[in-house]
Amino acid sequence: MTTMTAPAGADVAALVREMAQRARAATAQLVRMTPGAKNIALERMAKALETAAPRIQAENQRDLAAGREKGLSAAMLDRLELNVMRIAAMVQGINEVRALPDPVGEIFDVQTRPNGLRVGRMRSPLGVVGFIYESRPNVTADAACLCLKSGNAVILRGGSEAIHSNLAMVDAIRGALREAGAPEDAVQLIPTTDRAAVSALLALEGLVDVVIPRGGRSLIERVVAEARMPVIKHYDGNCHIYVDEGADLDMAQRIAVNAKTQRTGVCNAVESLVVHSAVAGAFLEATLDVLIDKGVEIRGDETVCALEPRAVPAKAGDWTAEYLDKIISVKVVDSFDQAVAWINTHGSHHTDAIVTRDHGRAMRFLSEIDSACVFVNASTRFSDGGEFGLGCEIGISTEKLHARGPMGLRELTSVKWVVFGTGQTRG
Amino acid sequence: MTTMTAPAGADVAALVREMAQRARAATAQLVRMTPGAKNIALERMAKALETAAPRIQAENQRDLAAGREKGLSAAMLDRLELNVMRIAAMVQGINEVRALPDPVGEIFDVQTRPNGLRVGRMRSPLGVVGFIYESRPNVTADAACLCLKSGNAVILRGGSEAIHSNLAMVDAIRGALREAGAPEDAVQLIPTTDRAAVSALLALEGLVDVVIPRGGRSLIERVVAEARMPVIKHYDGNCHIYVDEGADLDMAQRIAVNAKTQRTGVCNAVESLVVHSAVAGAFLEATLDVLIDKGVEIRGDETVCALEPRAVPAKAGDWTAEYLDKIISVKVVDSFDQAVAWINTHGSHHTDAIVTRDHGRAMRFLSEIDSACVFVNASTRFSDGGEFGLGCEIGISTEKLHARGPMGLRELTSVKWVVFGTGQTRG
């Protein structure tokens, strides 16, 4: 993790392949580490980031200066910044993960078959994880600690605008691993911003077990198209809140306003309200005022526009949009069934909530909405690894297979079958 | 499911897309069916196959006649045949699946967060499953019943040589679904043998949630290359048995002989023995004789060839080969660690077994062997959905993600997050 000289072409491919081979070699050691040994490494990792904070901040300043020169937006620069509070949060995240149960080696669902075989499942590491992200550099520490605790080696490919921050952090993390007697190649960062490195990584079927892309749609689509190994995608959050007939309208308003305005640029912010016609008048009259007062633009269907003159008529694209901004679409429906069909058709299968007093419809919503996270009477903003008790998250999967929703330790493991016999043969 | 006239080109693509749309529509009904309603449909399905047995056998005779004309091997013709015993076994498989707990809607791991939110997981259907198989036609019934019980709609694409058998079975199954008031489009068979239908299916990202190919390597590789949606692969079984230092050599012999000779053309037959040098002399002297007597060809390393003159020197390709035949490779190692490294490098991560008396090494083998199924003191031939208690299986996955090893009901479900709130908003 020393050089920033970007090797070119074949050299990049050779570099990435060599990193993957070192990662693969590290997995053989990782699978043998006890939970205690991994926790010691995590403790050192947290301490090392604390100690290296001044250097990390200095390197982060280089990234910020380059970002300003490149004309990054204020929002982008804010995401890029690693101030003391954010470094402290990374350290705390590592300590929270350390306190969680170790998922590796857990044996469960053991059943004794008629022939006496005991057949069960065991959680084991995935192996080598490729993590490609454009997000804030604090994700680097989250990914490193989650992968280590779940027994995986990780190859990190961060955003080019955060390269100096990431190199400084990974340098500290690898130092901590060495000190703890853990394989330092469990955490590696691709040290070049050359885009060819991503293609090289995606070609390493058999060496890299899974690739997790986290970032914009174009990045993810490129990864899906090129990858030869399984990919866990992290697509958009076009989250819905459905306000049911007979709902507590004060609660519905609090939840809707929180989910839209507490933070707008995040995937678990609500982008669309679906309101039952029986409560549309009362609910929208009160709630749209509050949203508009907070600077939110309303894009509504005909009913909504008739109720609220400041609303803009929604166009077709509005119903599937992830605004990440102070905009919300609002649709009135005539039945619960219509709401479910609407959300399943127009949502992005990320996080959807119902506000209701009716138990039957609450339970039907959980079953019938085809999304990673389905909520009853709570803000969609809780769709988050930390809020779900995972310590931190490597991302929020929009896959249906393997990992769905916030991905923590368990989602970074595989489940094998284990069989305990006493000499059984098949007749 | 009436026509066998193969539409061409664009028509095939339109046909497959229309089938997928009907499957998607069926999922909305499936997710609302109670376990009881699904079990009634399964009961009718079993009965319908029983009743239709004469017609199924007649259609199977057409396939067999065409197969003989095409010059299929005796083994292929045997796999293709649907005799009374095999139809009875299909019926029994459906009844076994019916008796299993319904996986859909299971809520588990619910934890109450400090803010009072109850956060848990719920098992839900995957949605639309595309199943592409070359195997024996009885797989058709297994796939249909597993998918129905797990709440999925399935689009079946069977081998061209079994098309008449499959059409007859699916016709009976769909009739049973109609009678039971279940959506008949939950089970559809692509009614043409046109290869373009597979490409059409693999292009339907968003309509088809997952594709499961089960067959030869070239089929699977084609599916992986073309598919836009997740694929659960079913690759080779190059299964190993490691005979440890101090193992019960009689048990080791019984297990090795059973795993090699009880049935050879199957993915869970053993293809390679790895023997600790401390027991190599005694074990191989007794066991190789028995294997050779049973017509098994031994391909050994230098030590083995020195011990047994009838052994053939193994070539490099032997160590990774899935013979599916009366051939076995035999390797002598000097340590447990060497055995683990050898199996992880040369095996196919399907099923591997250790024969040992040592508890520590037994548990290390389970942890450190990176395979879908790891056994202690049992024949690899038990690696099978039925033997594991799954009723039947849609296949044996060699993936590490989502489903690993025999795939039954649970592996055909997704897990979503469910959150029960009382009006919580994020601060």
C-alpha cells in the first residue's frame, strides 16, 4: 500500500490479480482465526484509525483541495470530508461490530435423519469480496471491519476523488492487522485510480467470490455487465409511504414529514406518498402544507392537484423517480389492493411503509409488498444497518437473492451443509 | 400448453415474454395463498400425475422412440424413461413436499431496538423462477411442486429429448392447479424446443427474478454468459474423501467403496481419495483391491502406484476430473493441512468428506473445507435433497451465495426485513 504511481494496461491487470491472489491466501488464515483473535484485530484497527486521525485528515485535505479544483459540488465535498466527528463515528462503528456475535462457524438447524446422520448448516466466510464504491470515505472503515469479522478478505476500490483519504486509512488498518498477528492482506485497497483496475477485478472469476458495487446506477450497470462472478447490487431507493383508510393521520403526517425532510439525499428518504381516498382530503390538507412550508415541491395526480393548488401535475416519470431532493410525488388510490399493486409496479423494491390501524392490512402489506424492507407505522429513514442493529453496513442490497436490504456481518457469510456421521453408507 | 408448433424468431421471444408476464401476474395470487390452499393444490397435483400416468407413459414412449432414432446412448435412454416406479416416486416426492412446513411468511430473528421498533426477517417468495434443465423428466414434477409451495411461479425449459413427456406432465399439473383454484400460470413449460427460447428467457430481467440452470457445463456457461438476472449455477461434483491419520480403516473402506461404486454417474459420487501417509499402506492395500474387484480403475500418485501395480499414474487433469464413471484418483498426503489445501485447490467445492476419529480435525475439516457440503464419517452419496430431509430438490447449487448445496423450499425463498413500529421517526 505504498505507491500511487498508476501502472498502465497489462500492469494494472497483473497488479489486481496479484492482490486477489494475496487475498485468497489470506482467507486460509482468516477461516482459522478465533472470534477473540478477530476482535483483538478490530480493537487495534479502531485504535489505529484514532491514532492516525491527523494524518488521515491531512490526506483528506489533499482530496478536498483536488475536489474543489475539479469543481465538485458543495454536497459532494461535504460527503468527501473526514472531520473529527466522522472519524470518531468510524471508530465507534468498528467497536460496535466488535461487540456483535461472530457469525462464522455458527451451526444451526441440525436435524437427525432416520439413518442417524445429523444434517445441519454452518455459516462460513464468502472468501474474497470485491467492494467497489463511490461513496463517502468512511465506508472504507465500515467495509474493512465487517469483512474481517465475517472472515472475508476484501479488495477495496474507492472513489478516485477520495484516493488519498482511503490510502491513509487502509495504511493504518493494515498496520493494525500486522500488529495483531492477522493477515494484513485481508484488507487491500487498489492503489490506482485507473478505471482499467475495475475491469481487471471483474475478470477474476474463481479468485474473487463476490463483487459488491455501491454507487450510481451507471457504475452498477457497468459492474453487472462486466462481472464474471456474482454481484450484489445496490440500486435506487424510490421509497413509498402508504396512508391507509382509518390511519392515525397525525402519525401519518409525522412519519411522512420525517421520511421526506429529515435528510433528503439518501436512499431511504421517501419519494412518493400513496393515500387512500377515504382519508386523502383530511390527510393531504394538513400534511402538504407542512411539506410545502419546509420547501418540498409536491407533484400530484389529478385529485391531489385539485385539493392543493400549489401542487404540480406529476408526469409519468415522477412515479418511478428517486429525487434525492425536496420533491415528493403524491398519488390517491381507492383501495388497499390498488396501493399494493401501485407500489409493487412503481417502487424500486427498496423500502416501503404503511401507516395503518388495521392489523390485517398491516400483515398483508408485509407479505405482499415485494421490497427489501417493509415497515408498519415507522419512517422509511430507519432502513439502515445501524438502526437495524448491524453495527454498520457495507450497503443496502436491492437483490432478492442472498442479501436483501442492509448488509451486515451475516450477509457477508455463506451457509454450507454439515453432516455428522458414524460411518453411514447409502443403500 | 397446447401447441407444439414451434414459433420462430421474434415469435419465440414474444411467446416467452408473454409467459413471463403471465407468471408475474400469478405471483400476486401465489403470495396470498395460505399454506392450506397450497397443500390442496399439491394434493391435486399428485393425484393428477397418478391419473395421467398412462398418458404420460405414452408420451414418454414417443420421446424414447425419437431418442432411439437419434441414437441416444443406453444411459441417456434410461434417464429419459418414465416407468411406473418413477411416476410413483414423483407422486411421493410431491406428497413429501406437501408434508413439509410452509416457508413463506415465516418471521424470525425479531429484535426490539432501543426506540421500540421491532426489527425482524420474513421469508417471502423469490417471484418468477426460470428453470432450465437437461435432466430426467421427473425433475419437472419436483420443480413444479417446490416452486408452488415456496410461492413462486416457474417457467420450465426441459431438455428437447423429453418434450412430449414434459408437456404431458405439465398439462396434468396445470389442470390440477385450475381445479384447486390456484393460478395455473404458476407452472408453465416453454412449448417449443427452439434454442432461441432460452435466449429470450435470459433477456427478461425484471420479469424473471432468478434462473437456475441444471445440466452440462456448456449449458450452464451459456446461461451465465447471457443471463441479465441472477443465476444459481449447478456445476460439477469432483468430490473427495480424506482418510485421516488414525481413522477407522474399515469404516473408511466402506465409505469409499460406497461413495465410488453405489452409483457412478452422479455428482455426489466420490472421484478422488486423499489418504494420510501414516495409514496409506494399510488402507490402500485393503481398499484398492475391493475397488479393482468392482471394476474401478485406479489413477494414483507415485506412492499409490508403488503400492499397487494395477494403478495407472495420474495425469494433471485427473486431480480435477469429474469422471462420473468407474475411475478414481488417489493421492497420498503427509498432513491434515496438506489434505485441506489439496481439496480446496483441486476439488469442485461440491461435497467432501473426512473419515477420522479425531474430533479436532473433524471440526477443522468442516470449517476449513470451502465446499457446499462437508461430511464427517459418511458417504458423499448422501449429498441430496431427499437425504437431507428437503422432500426433493430443484438441484444442487455450487454457488456460495444464497443457496449452497441441495436446494429445497427454503432456498427458493427470499428474506426481507420487516419492521413493526408505533409511529417512530428518525431524530
